[in-house]
Amino acid sequence: MEIPAVNLKAIVLMHWLLTIWGCMAWLPPSYAWGNFSVLAVGVWAVAQRDSIDAVLMFLIGIAVTILTDIIHFGIYYPLAEGLAERNRDTFRFSAGMAILGLLLKPVSCFFVYQMYRERGGDYNVNFDLDTSVDSHCTTDSADSAFIGRRY
């Protein structure tokens, strides 16, 4: 089964709209700053179609905002109880859109990761300590390269 292609512009636009609606009633400015900063990196990834760094930073930003959104919801959600009826409807809409945005972020991470791979990105983590850079850069090997040189 082939993974459908999703446009990066659609992902950025969807999260921008859900973030605006989520900020309408109850979330603090730190929620807006965090999410809009990541969306700015997403605009950069859209503008530079061949940049691996831009799409990787956008992917990492979305992943980090998943955690920060959970923290924001946990801290600020109980404060919105006891509102007037009109404000309660606005709160429900805003909370629903913010939660929907949070639920869609892992899906967006998946599609952004696919775009990262399409652009040529490959993230390898090497846990082999015998072949790591630090094990090859010892003072013995550095000193042996300078044998016979005078300064």
C-alpha cells in the first residue's frame, strides 16, 4: 500500500488555522508563540523546496509542540470552568480545535518525515562506541600525525 502524498502547504495551513482557533478563548500566549514559531519554520520549509534542514527542523518542532501542547492543556484547562454561557461555547470550540490540532500533529509528523526522506534526508544514529568519532580521536593518533614536523 502506497502512502498518499500530502502537500506541506496543506499541513502548515491546517495547523495555522487550528492554532488560531485554539488561541481564541483560553490558552496562554506561550501556546501561540510556540506553535506559530514552528509554523514559521514550516513556511521556510515550503519556500525552500530542496532544504533538508528546514523540513527536519519543522518535523522536530511539531514533535516538541506535541509535548508542550499536552502540558498547556493540563495546566490551563481547569481554569476555564465557571464561564458564562456565551463564553462557555467559545471555550468549547477553542478547546476542541486545540485538541484536534494536537491529535493531528502525530499524523503531520508522519507526512513531514516522508517529505524529509523524499528530499534526501537520512537520520542515522550510531550507538556503536567502537566506531564512534570519539574513539578514533585520541591524543595518540593526533600526536602521531605530527611526528617529524617542526614548528
